[in-house]
Amino acid sequence: MHVIKGTVKINAQEVFKNIDVKKTNLKISLFASLVKSTALARAAVIENIKDGGKSLNWPRFSSSTIARKTERGRSLYGLVDTGRMMDSVHESIDHLRLEGHVYPGVNYLKYHEEGTKRIPSRKTFEPVPKQINSRVIDIFKTEILGAI
């Protein structure tokens, strides 16, 4: 599992290297693990957007952003204003490559992720592998043990 340009990528083929994948139950379990792990990654990205300032210690927002967020009754910890960015986080499964992808649906999320001259970087995708790694391992272990 890793991040490439603001996209979390989970590759189930890495698990196949030492396992007999001819068993139908095992294939189904691995696919189910991939689906669950991808959904978990999406949820983690959304949580980072909602609360990253608190859990990820992002740089403080500018005074004008704080004033706008306060006026609108928004949290001073997240990147949520209208909710559009959070709602735009999508997931997809590549059945042939057995990969799950979580990606932004709005182009301006990359400005928060990477930062600009005026906006410091506030990572939402990059921390996800580290945040969910142990849970993804547990998901795969549970599914594989259930299939064997």
C-alpha cells in the first residue's frame, strides 16, 4: 500500500506471491479484503479532511480563513467548508490488477495536499497507509484464514 500523487493504492497482487491463488474461496476472500481495505482507505482520507488539523497537526489556518470558518460555524481543524471536497473522494477497484484506488474528485484537493506558495501542505492522502496499515493486515489475515 502506498501513495502516488494524491492517490492511495492498495495492491492485492503482492499477497498472491506466496499463496496458491487457484482456490476459488481464497480468490473471493482476497477480493473481499481488497474491497474492505479500499473502503477503509477512503474513510481515512475523509476523516483526515474533516479533522486533520487535530489528528495530523497541520499548520494553523490563516486569520482570514479562521474568521470565515468561525462565521460559517465550521471546524477549525478540518478542510470542510461546503463539504464538496469531502464528498468528492472516490474509490474504485481494478478487477484485472486487483488494485483498489482512492482518489480526489476535485482538482483543488491537490493544492491542500501538496501546498502552494500561500497555502501550507495539509496532507490528507499521504498519511493513510501508515494510519490503516495494521487494520488492512488484519482484514487480509481474517479473510484468508476464513478461506483456508
